Amino acid sequence: MYRTLVILRHTFREAVVQPIYTLLLVFGAAVLIVFGLLPFFTLGEDTTMFKSVGLDVILLFVLIATLFATSKSIFEEIEDRTMLTLMSKPLYKWEVLVGKYLGIILAALLAVIVLGAILALGTWYRIPGDYLIRNSLDDREIQRLLNLRLMHVVSLIPSLLEIWLQISVLAAVGVAISTRVSLVVNLPVVILIYLAGNLTRFLYPISGKSAPLGDRSWLVKGPAYLVSIVLPYLEAFDIRPLTIHRNIAAFGFETDPIDRIHVPWHLHRLRHRVCALRALGWDVALPVTGTRGGGRLMSKVKSQKSKVQSEIRSLWTLTAG
């Protein structure tokens, strides 16, 4: 565990100090600030639209920064033989992968927190103009403004958490792919998996009365079931219809029965863990010979270890003689 934590700390620092990480955060913050100052002309739904667009911006920029971090932390270290030194230590392959993966998603969490704070400040700033609340000394208007601000800002927290969990799943796929290919292949592949994972919402549930494929034969349901095994079901991480497009039951809105939400957090965490472990398991289960990157590296490490062991035996023999 200690060795994994050391790799985690090093990977986190390496991901945060990258210029592309800071550049994407600055650019994402600038986009959020510009959107926070612009009207959306949605007839009373400007705040909702701003939060929805802002969450998409955060997902896009943090995902790209995470993929750059996976390529820098794994593939480039394999290519410049830095990983060779690391793997020559008494480490298991899964310890290196898990340590680097945890460091990368912690860097993604930091980015989500920073951009989420800017989104929350923009939401706080927009409320009076979007709800046509003028500066008044009336206690009821002041309390209504405070309740609206707190309700909208607090509703961002679960959505930001789900965005980070979704990025963590895609980061697991990126870590597995980056052991074999560079960023040129890793980035479009993960983007395509993201798009395909969001399209799986049109396949689920596969069986049942309300299923999109409920009246189809198993010749159609069979491939759909195989797709459900391979691709992550990313709609499970999209709770914006509950937290963004509705008023949550808090800060003066508890009496509205149609706006109460219930989010099964344990199910979302379970889905995240299953998807991430499955993606990382693909790389751990791959053979260590005949593959580019990880397999080639492991074969070189084994040869280096055998040479070191033979030299130690020869020195021991000379010393004993």
C-alpha cells in the first residue's frame, strides 16, 4: 500500500504541473466567466441553462486534461525508459497501474473542484438578474434571494461529483489504452467510448415492458447485451434532470412535493467502481509478451532482472571461493 501511495503522490504532482493542465483550467474558467455574463434568453430558465452548459464545459476540459495526464504518466515513461527503472523495483504491475490511476483521478478531482467553484460563483452572481429580483430592503425578498442562491449552488454538488466519477471511469480506460498506444490514439478512442457510452441509454433496459428493444427478437437483443458488457453505461452518471432541471428540496423548497429528489449514491459509487476496475482489469489481464508498450516493457524488465541475478550469483561464487 505504501508503494502505491508513493506512486500516487508522484503521479498527482506530475499531472498538476503540466502546462496543458493549467492551460485547460484557465481556458475553461474563462469560458465559464463569459457564459456567466451572457444572457441565454430562455424565458426564466437562464440559471438552469447556465448550470447545464457549465457542467458540460467542466466535463470536456477536465476529460481532455485527464487524457493528457494518462499519456504523459504512462506511455511517455514507457517510451523514454523511465518506466523501466520503476518496474525494476520490487513492484507488481497492478501497484503501478493503480497508483498512477489514483494520482490521475485526484488531479481530475482538483480540476473539477476549481472549475466547479467558478461555476458556483457564476450561478450565485446570475440569480438576481435571472429571477428579476431588484435590490430591496424587504426581508422576504432578501430571504427569497438567499434561498434561491443556496438552492442552485447546492444542486451543483451532486452533479459535479457524478462528473468526476464519470471522468474516473473514462480515465481507467485511458490508463489501460495508454500502456499500448500514444495520445494520438488514446484521445479519439476514449472520446468515441464516451459517445458510445452515452448512446447506450437507447438500449437499456434490454428486457421489460418499457424496454426500447422489448418487442424485438433475441437476434437483436443478443448483440445489445454484448454491447452492454463492453461499453460503460454513462447515463448512470447523468443526474442533471434531477438536480439541475428541478428545484431540490432544500432552503425553503421542502414543501414542493414534485421537486424532491432521491439519488441512490451507493448504486452510483458501485457502478463507478465496477466500470473502473473492469477497464483497469483489461490491461492487467493482457499477456505480457508480444504487445507494444506494457508487454515489451515487462519482457525487458524480466531480462534485466535475470542479468542482475546472474551477476549476483557470480559475485557470490567468487566471494565464497
